[in-house]
Amino acid sequence: MPDEDIFKKFVNKLAFDVSDYLDDSKLSNFQKKLIDDATFIFKDNIVGDIKQYGGNIEKNSDKLENFLKGAEQELDNDEFKDSAKELKQFLKDYGKKLREFIDKTCIAIAPVKEMPWSDVIFRSIPRILIVNDTIDLLDNAVAYYGEIKCIISRSTIHGKMKDNEPLFAPLMGDLDLGDYQLDDSDKSPKSQNYPYISALLNSLDSPATRSQLGKYHEGYQRHGEPICDYLMNKKDLLAAMEKLNSGLESNRVKADIAITAIAIPLPSDKTSLILVTDEGKDSAKFSRCFEGVLRFSAACCEAPSASPAEQSQTDAIRTPGGQELKEWTAEDLAKEAQQRGNIPSGLEEWSEEDLTKMAGERGGGIPEGMEVWTEEELEELSRKRQGGLDIPEWKPDQDLEECSKCGYSLRKGWSKCPICETPVGSEPTPSDDQDDESPEEKSEDDQDDESSEEKSEDDQDDESQEEISEDNPDNTD
């Protein structure tokens, strides 16, 4: 059997979009019950009709069949040829799970009063998991989200870590939305853009997003970002967010970090999107998740917001050094050119001939008092500035007298040499010359003297011996 990565690569290649199968004409019993349970919590705050959408298999059966046929044709590509046989069986199982996936997908948009948002949105989050050679479908996760009418200072995530307390952390860098590209021409609320929210939910599982939580925990000691510090001081908010069931509690996530919520500023809409998820399998997940999004949204409304200048530049293009660059459209450039083309009255104008004449006049004479350099001087100056060293040759100071014995330079006023203590002005003596003999020479002389002394002693012994012999002629050894 092909490995897990081949299956996932094949599924990603298919790029299935469940939003193409949503319909508001007919909901399944599962979808109706899910929406009723999700909206019952805040039913007294609903001020209008709830827009309900659900995946419809009956109405979109032909569309699904065409999708699966196109998927089978993908098996002819070279990258899947080696695993085509196994992938065909996998595709059959995948098609069955897709039908179940569509049936368990639903969304409800409820207009509300006395809440941080004008609309609160509920959505089911079914997931197809591929583990080894098996395909499973999880239908326990839910999400609540909405747009608050203020712009938070920075994108913020909330998550849980094994063996550590949950925390809020800033999202540093771009959000990982995969292959999804947001259409700037779409003026509808981002919260009601189903594919965008799908990409946002997927980004919460991205290693890049999870690493942001770990980086803030370890690298920044869980503090430093103003909005995160503010949220971490809201005890009621922390208690509500800690109740949420994440991918860690559901055992869906094998990593040590799971993201449960995110808040994103939307400067173009002058709003911020707040989204909270819960993966519990009990009925209390609706109340936990709704309390989390309600408190999170309220706290973001109260948090110190970005200044107007920061709000207008939140999505600005930045250089690698962090400098913000203004974006220009064709209309902006045309308008700017038109404005610059109108010369204010009283402003002097020059033609090209005038500029040429002025340049000649300015280059013809050198102002009085200005220093002038020759080309050789400039080259020498350049050489020195590039590291060239101009060290003069050393010469002994002619004003200093040298010691007659050791040659040390003597300053004026000194009575004797500080090195050998020879009086200043004295002539070298023979003893001084003898003292200056090298240790080797002195050693050789000493050796000669010692040899002479030994020889003399031997001679004396011989003479004494002869005298004894003369005095005692009969004495024999």
C-alpha cells in the first residue's frame, strides 16, 4: 500500500471545496438538530431570520460524480502511476467519506442584538483524516465567529500546550492560508466567505501557526505584546478559554500544541474577525465555544486598539527591514502626476539650456578661500583613507646623550644612568670593559684559570714527593 503522504498528496491535488455543495433549500435532520443546539444558547438575542445552509447530496449528486470522475483521471499522471491501483481503491473509500462529509457540513448566520457583533455565525467542522491506509471522518468539532466593529492592534491566537498553561500569543508574520487567495474585489463580509473561513480553520493546524505559540512561550516568556498582555490579565476570559476542548483533548493533534482561537484585524472593513473552536464530543461544547467567542470578542473590543495611522498601514507592504511602503494604483499615479504637473504661481522655471548655462557658470570659478587639491594629493589622501600607513623612518634623538657604558638614552638633568647607574659624563673604565665581557668569554677564562691552578698544585705534589725520596733513599713501596 502507498504510504500516508501519497494519499494526502492525492487529496490535496483534488482540492475539494464543500462550499460548492451548500444549499439553503433543504437541510438534513442532522444539520437541523446541530443548528438548533447551536443557536438555542442565544435565542433571546436573535433579531431576525437565521440564514441556514447545509451540504446537499441529492441536489448536487451529479456534481459529486463529475468530481470523482475527474479524480480518477488524475491517477493517469506520472506522479501517481506507481500507486494507481491502490489509489483507485482509496478513491472509492474517499468518495463514501465525502458524501458523509457533505451531509455533516452546515452553517447558520444569526442576526443578534446586545452583543459584540451584528451577526454571529455557527459552523460545523467535519474533518476527513487519513492515517496510514485508513480514512476516518470526525464530526465533533464546531466553531463560532463574527466581526467586531473595531480594529485590534495585531493578529492574535490562543492555544494550549502540553504541561503548560494556555496563553494568547501574537501572530508574527503572514497567516498560512495554503493555496487560498483572498479576492480583494469581494466586498462581502469576510466572516461570510466560506472558503476563506475554511482556509483560516486549516491554518490553525499549520505547523507555522502552532510554532508562533511556542515561540512566544519560550522566546518571549509569554509577555511583551500589549494586546496579549491585556488579554492574559482577563481572568474570566482565561477561565472560559481554558474550558475549550482542543485537538490535544480530542487526540486529533499529535503535536504538543493546539490552537483553539484566532483574532484578525480587517482594516479594509474596519472590523476584526474573532473565531473560536471546540472539539468536544459532549453537548456542552456549544455553550463552551459560544462563551469563549463572546468573552474573546468583548475583550478585544476593550483592548487598546491601534492608532489611526497604524490601522491604515496594517496591510502595508514592508521591506525586509520593516519599512512600510505605500502602494500605488494606476489611478493614484495618474492623479499624482497631474498634481505635480501644475506648477505653483511664482515658482521660477528653468529650461534645459538654462540649466546647462548655470552648470557651466558654477563650474568655471572656485570660490575664494576654498582649499584646492592636486590629483597627486587626492591620490595620497585616498591611499591613506583606504588603510595605507605613512610611518616615518625612526631616527635617534640627537638631543639626548647616551650612557657611556650601556648606551641608554639619558634625559637632561639626570645624574646617572637608570639602567646601570653609571654617572652621566663619565668615561668608560677598563673594569667596565671587563664587566662587559660575555658570559661565555668569562666562563672560558675561568676554566683556564682553574686548569692553571690545578696544574700548579700537581707540580707542587711532584716536588714534595722528590724531596721525600731524597731524604729516605732506602724507603721503598
